[in-house]
Amino acid sequence: MASDFRLKEQLPNLTNRIVATYFEEGSINHIGHCPLPQYEAVIEILDDLKEVIYPGYRRRVGLHSGNVMYHAGDLIDRLHDRLTVQIGRALQHEARVRRGAACLPGLDDYEAKGQAIAIEFLERIPDLRHVLATDVRAAYDGDPACQSLDEVIFCYPGLDAVTVYRLAHVLWELGVPLIPRMMTEWAHKETGIDIHPGARIGNHFFIDHGTGVVIGETTEIGEHVKLYQGVTLGALSFPTDAEGNLIRGKKRHPTIEDNVVIYASATILGGSTVIGHDSVIGSSVWVTSSVEPYATVTIEMPRLRIRAGNEAGGNDG
């Protein structure tokens, strides 16, 4: 049966009704001349950054001493340009939101500010590569199934999530709005690992398997820490002011000291909760108070009940 083109006559009216909602108070849209960071551009920036950090593993192969300088230089030049624009847009949008007014592009040179931050961010890449090298080594040393460092870089979603987190965290420290969250939420979608860019994580960090891991904004993690899938480092409560509004910027998430292992599906909550160094947190535990160093925390072993079926495969009785 062919489409009834007469039904399309109602589409202009439908369009008018939809567009009218764009201008209602509290509407979920961004209409105007104040630009936002572009999602696709931010993801392209991440791809270029991972190419710089892990050369030879991704888009370009056959790199050697004769061409790697040109390849890296081309990437860095492109990253400078893209970061300048996207950071400038994020800063301009934040200024507009703070003022609660329409976009006023003539007040500040946001692109110049974006360029300054972009340069400072790119200057951090050598140090970031050293830190990420410890994360790669931690994955190899911590997983007997892993056969090489190359396997970690190619195959481990935990490393991918941590790589994006470490890049986003630098931007977070430099005061860039929106973009760090865009980066880590993209990694969350791709890997199932949710790391807020505001978290502070030390060297030699390893997330094994990874799916379902959540690390909140004010979490502090020391060095040589290992997490398994399903671990939550979260908030116990959300403080509010006299009007009932959330108080932002307070420490809400736990502190994990050095050399801690946290097994699958463990939940650790609260800004005052400290897991002492060299501790082991067992699977499926719920921790809301501090743990001394060298402790082992487990839940009491539940009883396992097995009901045998009858040999004929029928119902009991």
C-alpha cells in the first residue's frame, strides 16, 4: 500500500508545535549565536590525543625515526587548532551562563584564552605519557591472562577509560568547562567505566575487566591501586543548604590509599571514608566507614543451598 501523501499536510502544524516548545521557559535546547563545544570535534580531539600517546597502535602504522617527528608534529599542530576553538567555545558558554545573559562575544577574547590553555595542556603530554606507561605496566603485572604490554594497549577497556580520564583531568585542572565531562562520558559509553574527570588518581592504576565501575568527582586514589568490575566509589549523601539546594564542591567520595585491591561489586561510600593502605576489600561488601591499613574486609560466607531434582526430571511430589 502506497503512502497517503494527504497525511503529510499535518506536518507543518506539527513542526510549529514542536518549535514552540523550544521557546518555553526551562526548555532543553540551545538556540542562539553563542556557540557550544562540538561533540564530534571533541571526540576527534580524543582520537588524535590517543594517537600521540600510543603512536603506532592506532591509525598510523610503520612509524620509524625518519617519519615519527613529522607525524607527531602534524597531530600536535592540528590538536592546537581544534583545542583552541573548542576550549574557547566552552569558556564563552560558561561566561554566558554565569552572567545569566545572552551571548556577548565582544567582552572577552575567548579564543585567545582557549589557545593559552591549549598550549598548557599540550605541554603536559610528555608527563602524561610517563604516567600512562605505569598504568599499562600495572595492567600487565596485575593480570596473569595478559601476555604483553601491546595486548594491554590494544585490548583493555580499563586502560582506554583511564587514558581518557587522565587527559580530561588535566583539562579539568586547567579550568576548562564541559569538555572534560564530554570526554569521560564518551569513555563511559564506550567502556562501561564511569570516571569523573575531577577524581584524583595516582600512578600504576589498574581496572580489571571494568564494566560497571563508578568513580565519583571527589574520589582520591593513591598509587598501585587495583579495582575489579562493578566497584562503586560513591557518595553516601548529598548535603543541601537552607533552601534545599545541593551544596557543590564538598568532598563526597572516599579516599583510597596506596596498594589497595578492591574486588568485584564492592561499594565504598562517603567523603570521610578512608581505605587504609595495603588493604583488601572483598567482593560485594558495603563500606561507609574508614578501614585501617593492612585490613581485609569481607562479608560472612553465606550458606549455599542446593535442592536436587528427581531423576525423571518431573516436579517434586
